[in-house]
Amino acid sequence: MEFFYHADVRTDPEALRRILSLDNLPEVCAAVDDIGEAEELGRVVFFYHWGRFHIRRDEILGGVRFWVPDCPNALAWTVTTGLPPCPERVVIHGTINRTEHDQEFVEACYALLEETRRGLERELGEEVKEDGGKEPSDCGLGVGGIGDLRKKK
């Protein structure tokens, strides 16, 4: 499944990398309660919805990728700018290795991306939009993607 959001901020990849460090992630994203010490699988992360896992962060073209190596759903999300489909905005793209999942888990995935969006807009000084950053008219990005269970119910 794929999940998309965009943040209505204008920034560059280096600024994203600075603000989205592992140490700063709980300040930016309310869905992350805490980041702990490094262990073999990565830094310990405590997600609001899921509890204790491990997290890794990679710098990629346009921004950063976070991934959870011990997640049974292979959760990963990227935060990028300067690239299609919306080069003038920040694109937040999440994936799991399932085509379907229970509604509660899907909603928690959306919440993770939504809280990342809200935090970026707050930290970078933009007004947080009530529409959730959904369906921007100028780049055709909507919320959802492959296997979006919210559309089925």
C-alpha cells in the first residue's frame, strides 16, 4: 500500500535533512513519542500507535527516508522536495508491503504522515491547513494510493 501527503512549504533538501534528524523526529512528528539509543537494528523508536520498534534514517535525493527494519509490514516513508510529482512542495510518501490491511493500521499510517506534514508546516513557519494537505490542485497529488482501504468503507 502507498500513502501520500504533501506539505505546503517551500524548502530545500538540506533543510529537510536538518529538521528531520532522528533526534528531532519526536518534535516534528507527534506520532513518534520518543527516540532512544542505538541498537543493532537501529535507534529505538516509540510510536504513539504501535509501541517500541527500531528506526533507521537515510539521506536520499531530495530529502530523507525513514524505515522500520523490525516492522512486519516493512513500513517506510520518504520526505522529499524538488522532485516530481510536486517539485515545489514537500512530498511525504509512505509504503507498507501489503496490498490490504485492517482499518486501524491504515489509519495509523495516515496519522504518521499527517503528523509529519503538520510538524513540517509548523517548524518551517507555514500555516497548518485544515484540509490535511490533501489533493493540491497544482500537482495532482492526492491522499491514498494502491490499496487505500479508507475508500472502500
